[in-house]
Amino acid sequence: MTLEAFASSPWKNSYGAYDDSPFNVRPAPEFATAEAIVASLYRALGFAGVSEGSVPASGREFDRATQTPGHSAKAGSSVGNDTWRTVLHGVLESPKQPNQSKKRFLQLCPIVPDVALYSGSARLAGNSWNPGQLVQRMICLGSATPSEAQSRWARLYDAMGVGSGDDVWAQWVEDEFATRRKNGIEWKLRDIDLTPDIPVEDKARIVFPAKQLTKDLDSIISAKDNMTRRQWISLLEAVLRLGSVMHVLWLCEVNERLWYAAKAILA
């Protein structure tokens, strides 16, 4: 990209060095609910091969399957179809936006990991951006070292999974979803992408929101055993939503300063 091209149309194309820098929000942020952020984080943490764009179609297919006579029995469930559909469309269902009310898709509270296989995409069609990838980037930036980021990523995976320490309701819901899971899909820790990152010495002197998010995540993980699964997920949603918004606002400010600096150089 030439200086003249950048000066005439600065937002048309991204400069290569910026694309590969830790300041790039990839992909560009847009509207997403807190539930979509948590659902996407599930996929980033433990569901390899499940893309953001595949979720709405998987959800519609999953919903149609629950209407098939004998579906629950065939899956090995102890509850009937009617009971299971009451759970999906009554207990776990989240309110839709006014402009989405007539559209048929699953919108469920991400109380357990398997919900993220069928619900929680930021877009219902087209290429959806990946909020989970943004949270992963924030964990890398906010952690003092790569090894600390890997450790925090693994602890978050353990906390967001459903184990013997979770309440009976969460364990039952996860078991019911797991019996209906497609072959080949499993909840398994994925490697964290550590690039690009800010040099350790720069992290020590720069104050930015991702640092606070990592501290908040550590506190939330420690608090999990003191509340129900739904309470804990609600708290996690709130912190991730606030943290990601603050991070994007900070990046916007950084990018704006870089733009004015470049403009001054070109003047």
C-alpha cells in the first residue's frame, strides 16, 4: 500500500503490518449479545471444527430432529420428545430481538458447552465474526507471559466444562445434549493461538483493559463453586461483555491516535 493510496482512502484496505499486529481486532467487531460471546467462547475453547457460520443451520437441523417421533428414545435419553422440547423452548430459550421474532432458529441460554453447537452465532446467515476469538486474543494480551496465557486458557476450559462439582441441573442438561451429539464432535481443550502478541517488557508498562479482564476471569473461576451454574454463567456473561467492549474502545482510541500520527506525517 502506497502513502498516496492510504491518504486518499485510509479505510478501504488494511495494511499488512496492521493485520499481523496485536492491535488488529480480527474480524472487525459488531453487535453481539453476551450469550453469543459465551457460546462462541465455548467453541473456541473446546469444539474444534465447529465454525461460527455452521451454528444456525446445525440448530435448525437439531430442532427438526427433536420433532421426529422416537427421537429421544433413539438417542438413549430417559425423557420423551415432549419433555425435551419443553426444555429447549421453555426452560433454556432466550428472548429474540424484535426483528428476529418470526425467524425460526434456536436461541438458548449457553448454560452448558453443548448448547454452543446449535445456538449463539453472532449472525444467522453469512460469515459471522468470532467473539470467542476476540476473547482469546484478550487473554493472550492480558497475560504477562505466553505460559501464563496457556495456563489461564486451560483453567477457563475446565471451569466452563460441566463436571461433578456442577449442580445436578447442569449435569442433566449436558448429559441430555451429549446423547444427541453428532459423531466425531467432542468437548476437548483446543490450543490457544498466542500470535501476535505484545513483547513482555511493553506489557509491563502499558495499561489496557485486557489486563483487567484476565484478573476478573481468575476471580470468576475461583468463585464458581459458590453459586449455581446459571448464576455463574450470568456473571461470566457480564464480565466478558463489559471487558470486550472496553477492549474494543481502547483499540479504537489507539487506532485513532495512529491515524492522526500518520496524517501528520503525510501533511
